[in-house]
Amino acid sequence: MNNLVRNYGDLPPADLEWLHLLVSEWQLLADLSFADLVLWVPTSDGRYVAVAQMRPNTGATSHQDDLVGDFVERGERPMLDAAYDEGRIVREGDPEWRDDVPVRVEAIPVRRDGRVIGVIARNTNLLTARTPSRLELTYLQSAADLAQMIASGFFPYKGEQVDMDASPRVGDGLIRLDAEGFVQYASPNALSAYHRLGLTSDLVGCHLGRTTAELAPSEGPVDESISAVASGWAPRETEVETAAAVVQVRAIPLKPRGARIGAIVLLRDVTELRRRERELITKDATIREIHHRVKNNLQTVAALLRLQARRMDSPQARAALEEAVRRVGSIAIVHETLSQTLDERVDFDEIADQVLSMVTEVAASASRVRTARHGSFGELIAETATPLAMVLTELLQNALEHAFDTHSGSLEITAARDHERQRLVITVADDGAGLPAGFDPQESGNLGLQIVRTLVGSELGGRFDMTARDGGGTVVTLDFPVRRKARG
């Protein structure tokens, strides 16, 4: 719509925004009318261009083709000219025939601030025409009122827009109210929704606002707008919840000539939808609580290992327990982060920084080593984050312990996402002592490097390599695929 209006028309931004508001709501008019809608906007060269189109969910379409982008010359469709020039709804006497299908055509001017800025062509397929039921008559009368509101500039209601994808639709349930808020007609679906809320009588003749307020629970917080919305006074949406059901309610006051004559109320039973949402919320909260408890348990294990290390006389045994403390701590960091998220994904940059801080805090050479992280790991799933945190812990600890045992230097982590190949490449580089002669990164090394090789190969499904750095030092490279979701 934006491109068509800007390229061919001369409507100001405020008028274009009004058309967007109209199009966001006009599924309602199409369904109530059992008709196709096409929005025509005048062009700067004296024609009309179709900028939007809507088909009904309640009846057969009269336009098989997409008309958006089509042009009509002035004089070619006299009804469009009359509606635009005179600002009134124009109805054709005899139907048009399109591919052996009779179509009733009407033109509805779109008014804003007293000016006509476009025309809606309403096209009704008459092939399935029959004696209308009470429900269909109510639909058509409501559609006529809405059309008059559009022609008078009273619809849509600015500032009261709703999410049409999630809001009740005409077929979900409809109630027609008079000016005082009493029910004139209730569709079978609407009556069923109120029966689920606890109503035991018929709705016709009831004051919908008072009836709805009486059905709302007497204990706990209650939306004060329920009565006003259900009475049709406010163009808003709310929900009515009882112990048995949850019903979504949307009111559209009807003011075809400016004065309120009643309202239509759309209803949708969302009991099952809300139940599933609550289950998901409960599940998410449970998962977060599990991660929080796992983190606490791991921290307890780390504290016990730390206490045990202090009691060890053997330096080798003490060092082994301290390494175990760091390994447990790296896993705890991941669970700490997972306990604060709504899904099983984490921003690994934060975890990497915490791991780097944890390892350097206890390293004897930490005061002589400058550390830094470059690039971004991005978001990773928990199945990837946990082994990667352990791998980083081992690599950083190995560098601080062996590369800088006697002198100062720098230790840098660099992360790069290859979005095209969906891989993550990480380097851990130092300018320390370098690799000993004959060192084989795939076979040699201590327990830490064995853990790294195992986790990179089996858990991350990637490659691991250690090479000498130009100018002295060591470069460790990790390259593995980034999975979007956990395996299972």
C-alpha cells in the first residue's frame, strides 16, 4: 500500500495512516457483508489504483484474481466517481455478471476529517443467494452500520486498535446490542460461550454489561472495564474468566450517523488456549528453577572440593582438586545463565567473560597476563554452551599454567560466527612459552587437553588444533557447527 500510494497518489502521511488503520480492521466488514472489498485510491493523474483487497471468510469470493496494483480510469466505474465526488454510499441497481456469476457492487467512500480519501468497492457474490437467516440479517445490518461509519469518518477507532490475528472474528461469536446495552441478537457460538461462563438463561433481552459482571468471579482482581466493554460503550477488548472458562470479548460501538445506536460484540472461547499458555509458563518456570537448583548444587560440590583441597598435603592432589573445582564452576556458570532465560538459549559472550574471570582469579600467573575477548559468540543452545564452557576453562587454565609460568604476556579469545556455513570459529592465542618439541595436539597433553579433544569431537562435533604462533606462543583453534536447537 505504501509504495502504491507514494508512487501514484498524493495523500499526506496522516491519510495514509488512516488507510492502514482501516485495512487492519476491514476483515470485520468483509465477513459481516459476505463480500469482497477492494480499496481504491485516486492517483495524481486522475485515475484510481487498487491498494488493498480482502476476501470474506463467511461467503464465496467474487474476485478470483488479485486486483492490487490495477488501475481504473475516471468514468470507467461511475460508482467510484459518484462515491468519491459526492461522499455517499452508492449502490448499483442491477448486478454485474463476471464469469457467469452475478455480483452486487457497492461503493463506500472512505472519509477522514471531512474529506474523502478513497473508495471501498464492496462486491457480493450472489450465486449462492437464498433467504437470509436471522444471523445473516444481523450480519448485514451490522455491516451496513459499519459502512456508514466509514463513509462518515467514524470508523476505524483511532488509538483503539487490536491484534486482529488474536482477536475474535465474526464467526467465533457475535452479539448485537441496542443503544442501552441490551442484547438484541446472540449467535449460537456467542450463546455457547456465555453458557460456558455459567449463564443458565438466554441472552436476548439481557443487559450484557451487568450479566457479564455478574458472571465474573467475586473474589480476586477483576478488570473494571468488563462491564463497559460488554455493554458496548468502549471500543476495546477484554477477557472474562471464570472457574470454568475464559472468553475473549471485543466491542465495536455503532455510530453510523455520529450518535451511538448500539454495538456489536465479538466473542471467542479461549479457554484451551489460555490453559496451554499457562502450562508453557509453568514449564518455563520449572525449567528455570531446575537450572537454578543445579547451579546451587554444583556450587556446593565446588565448595566441598575446595575444602577437601585445603586438607590435602600432596601438592599434586591439591592441584587436581582445584582443577575439578574450576570444571564444576564452568558448568555452574552455564546453569546460572540458563536460569535467567525464557528458553534453552544463552548469550555465550557473558559466559565466556565469567569463565575468563574465574580462571584468572586463581591462576598464579594472572597478575602477569593481560586477557581480552574479541568478537561475539552469539546465542548458543544449552547443549552447546555447557561443553564449550568446559573447553574454554581447560584451554585458558592450560595457557595460564604452562605458557606463562615465569614471564608476562597476553592471552586473547577471539570468536567469529560464519553465518553462511552456520559454524563458530574460536581461537585462544597466547604469546607465551610455546609448544614443546615434538608436541602432537591430537595425542599429547595432560588430562585437560584430553577433555578438550573429547568434548570438541563428541559433544560439539567440531575440530580442534594447536599450532605455534608467529613470533612465539601458541594458537588453539576450535571450529564446530552451531546448532539451532537441541537434539532429541
